[in-house]
Amino acid sequence: MKKTDLVNEVAKVTETKKEAVMAIEIFLGTIKKTLKKRDKIYLSGFGTFSIVKRKARTGRNPKTGEAVKIAAKFTPKFKPARAFKEAVQ
């Protein structure tokens, strides 16, 4: 499913497609802002969004085999809730 497909599904419930787009943009924007502040988002029955710090490490350039330093960074993480996992099974 692409974002446009999701908009179409939400538009079935809302008054207009414009409202559906706005609702999805607000939801995704809120997730981004919250994670940028290094906070967690708990959605009961769905899962938890969080930020994890990855350590600096040494990698390899696959073309040359040369060692490359990879800097430390923050990356988003999603852990699904048990109810969500069971619903997908």
C-alpha cells in the first residue's frame, strides 16, 4: 500500500480527500517531531516508535574492500504490540 492508497482509505471515512491528506500529514508529522525530541510514542494495541543510537563502527566498501568509518547516528525503531502481531498472523 502506498501513501495515496492510504489517503483513499481514510477518505472513505472523512468528508473529503483533502481532510484525509491533512489527517495523515498531521499524524506523520507528529511522529517525526516527537522522535526528533528523542521521545517515545506508545500506541496501545499497535506498537511503540522510539529512537535508538547506533554506535560508530568500521565498515567495508564493497567495491574496493577498503575500510570505511561509519559515524554514530540516531535511527528510528518500531516495536509492534502483541495485539498487532496477532492480528497480522
